[in-house]
Amino acid sequence: MIRKRHGIVPRNRFLVYGEVDTVILKKIELPNVLDEWKKLKSLVDWRIVRFGEINENENEMVQKFRHSKKKNKAIRLKSSLIQTC
């Protein structure tokens, strides 16, 4: 009866909290990785059809941008740590 009321089925995952003489179970919903992957793949496929695949030159530009972004973030983080000391 409790299972039906709360929608609990076998293989559900729970967080368990214990306090003195009380136990609290919290049902957690884990994402379905396969469904998420299918959604992401269909989005990528749709964008490839609409915009085409990127070529090697465009890929290099993206990688350079990402690298510079990481480098700038590291510099900002380092300078903020120096200022707090």
C-alpha cells in the first residue's frame, strides 16, 4: 500500500537518514543515461544536417578558443587568490 501510494518500485534508489530512533528514506531519481544520450545524439545529428559538419580549420579555431579561455580563467583565479592573501 505504501509502495503504490508513493510510486515505489523495485530498483528505486534512496538516500537514508538516521537520527536517534528515526529513519528517513528519500527517493532519488537518477537520470536515464541512455535516453539522455539518444536526445543529445539526435540534436547533434539535426545540427549536422542543418549546418554541416565542421572542418579541421574550424575545429582548430574552437580548440584554440577553449585553450585561451582555460588559460584566462587560471590567470584570473590565481590573481584572485593572490589578492585574498
